[in-house]
Amino acid sequence: MNINRLTIHETKEALSKGEFSSEELVASYADRIEKVDPKVDAFLLKCLDDAKEHAKKIDSEGKTESSILSGIPYALKDNICTKDIKTTAASKMLYNFVPPYSADVYERLQNLDSIMLGKVNMDEFAMGSSTENSAFKTTKNPWDLSTVPGGSSGGSAVAVAADMAAYALGSDTGGSIRQPASLCGVVGLKPTYGLVSRYGLIAFASSLDQIGTFTKDVEDAAIVLNAIAGHDAKDSTSLNISKKDYTVNLKRGAKGLKVGILKNFNTEGVQEEVKTAMDESIAAFKDAGAEIVEVDFRYFKQALAAYYIVACAEASSNLARYDGVRYGYRAKEYTDYIDMYYKTRSEGFGSEVKRRIMLGTYALSSGYYDAYYKKGMQVRTVIINEYNKIFEQCDVLMTPTSATTAFKIGEKVDDPLQMYMSDTFTVPINIAGIPAVSIPTKLDQKGLPIGIQIVGPALGEEKILQAAWALEQSFNFRKNQPSL
């Protein structure tokens, strides 16, 4: 039995039957990391000794059955704070930052005795779509090491796709969970804004950021969402609503569901095999008893523009705190505090982060605020209203996750506009604050995964997971695996 290939629910069943112990499970994942990570460069920090000790304690205290995630190993994106464990956001600016507190999601998982294997790579401060913007290393896609894994949560996607973790957490500001999930052939869930606490998440754009999950199948996504969702008084945007069990209605199938498809679906720049996967997904839903409904969404182009105005403006504000005074990187040579501030930020931030800070500062500056930031927020309201109209006509909406499969490392890194276009199908969801999940469907002719995105109304996680589970059964993607 290859225990690294098992899903969370399969692993839990095997643990319950005594087929292996948590200590043996973690040892297997540790061996896999040592063997595979030098090829893919997913991990920034490995906590394998601590993970083995944690597993040993769980076994000795008989805690394996205390929760479904007890003894299950996972990876954590390196912008999620962990007390006394270095957290860098893949930036030179935070190369030595050790948080004095932990993120709410990390504490929830620790309380359930899930076992963290380490912190994984990302685009610096979560700004990027390829994980090429990390200050420390470039992560490779396990399906083809010459291609990108997507971003910004590329390390999280690769850790799961390469069987180096049973699941992983990432953050999604404009598609940073769903797009790498699509490119790496795993399930990526971005929950409703506020359903999962952002406390302890290093901020990029506070009104758009959301922590979510990477898993091997849809059932695992529901399991992990159960663990991390919930009100947190430390996060003022956290929703104070009753807890749900997202596994209860998961396997009802698609019969009776109304699945929306865009009438005005713009196929420009969309890979032919992605279009084929969409057609096959529509057919699969029909076969499963779903009703296909054509809907209008008139603001895709405006959504991308509004997103980059709002996101960059909030990034400019959030990243002003990194000044070399309180913590993190400080320039070694300077003449006065203004010079120190200038050199620290010039040396500490990478080019993509600087680009977005400058764009955001410009959009917020006197004389331009109304023309750019205010206009972006007005477009945001229009998009929210548009989604409300769409979900009056259907239960869920289906689109591609990414217009293409994984592209070559270095292919778009010098063309920011081309890179930004990678987020065409994902950014509107963050603007509206609604949930979406990407599931893998098939491989293209180059052997690279194709993802399909299921979108729902606010707090519509049950419906999107139900639809995604039904679609997952049709494609049975897990029969494929990267050859590493």
C-alpha cells in the first residue's frame, strides 16, 4: 500500500483498522519529502523531527480517533503565522521573522492533533500566479518540472500533488488557491469571505484575502473546511454563524441541480483542450441529472481591471508597515532614517511587490483616488449585484479555472499583463466574496491537468462541494499521477 497516495478519509479508515500508526504515516511522508522535494522545491521550512514527535505522542496517548484529522500530516503556506516557527511570506523582507502568535487556522488544526510537516513556498507576499516571485526558490510543477505550478500558493498545491502532504492550506486573493490547484491536478477550495478566520494571515489585500484548502479529492475539502471554518473574535470580518458539517449532503449527486453556464463565454486565449473539458463537464452534469442553464455575466474584463486597482491599493497600505524599524529586514548601510526606510524597502521587496505597491499608491494618491480606487470599488458593487442575479437563475456556476494548463517557467515572468490574465476566471469570485472550488478533470496532450471551477452564492459551500463531488465521480482524475 502506498500510504502517501491515500486521501484523508482513506488514511483515517486505515489508521482506525490499525494498518499503520500515525508515526509510520508521518515517517512515510517525511521520506517522500526528502526524496521528492529536491526536484520540486515546494518546502521553505521542514519541521519533520517535530512532526515525528507529535505523531509518536498521538499514538502513545491513543488520540488517533480523537478527530478525523488527528495524526494526519499537512503543509502550510508560509504567509500563515505559526508561533515560534519562522514565517517569511517568501520575502527577503521577512527572512528572519518568527511570529509571537499563531494564526487561528493553525491553532484549530493543532487542537485537532493534525501534524504540520512544514511551511511551503509561494509568490512573495502572495503576489503572483506562478510561484516564480519567491525570494528564495522557484517551485516546479510535478507533472512537468519545466512548468510552473501556478500561484501564489504553488508550494501548497505541489505538496499535495506530489504526495508530500495529505492536504495543505493556502490563501486566495484572486485565484491563488484555485489556479495552482488546476495546474497541479488537485482540489482547491476558496471559501466565502469571512467563513474562515484571516487572523494570522500576512495581509496582501485585506478585503480579498481568504484562507482555503488543497486536497486530493472533494470529500477531503469538506473535511478540512469543517475543521478550519468558524467564528473568530480576533478577526473583525469573521462571520458569526452556526457551524455546518459540509460532508452531510456531499454525496447527494447532481440530480435536480441547476448548473449555470456563461452565454457570453469569451473563448479568446482559452486552450482548446480546456474548452473540450468544459463541454465534457456539461455532458457529465446532464448525465447526472442536472439542468444546464445559460446565464449572462457582462463584466469579466472589468472585473480583472477592478481587482488589480483594489488589490494593489490595499497592498500599498498593508505593506507600508515593512520599514526596517520594528521587525524583518533592515538595510545595512544608510545615512539617516529616511535613507534607511528607502533602502530597506528597495532591497527587501522583489520587483512584483514593488510594482503593485507603486500601482496602489498611485491609485490612492490625491487627484487619482476618485478616478481609480473609487471607480474600482463601484465596479465591485456592480459585480456583486451581477452574481446575485446569476444565482437567482441557478444553484452553481461552472467555468474553466484557468484558460490554459501550466506554462513554462520563465515564459510570462517578464510580461506582467500576460501573467495577470492567468486570473481571468478566478478574480471575479474574490471581488464578490463568494465561494468557489476547482477540481481536476483530465490531462491535456502534454500530460498536464485541466481544472474546472464551480462557483456558488455567498455561504454556498454545500452546493458547490455537492456539484464538485458529482463531477469528480464522472472524471475519476485520481487514476492519474505525476511520475516523479
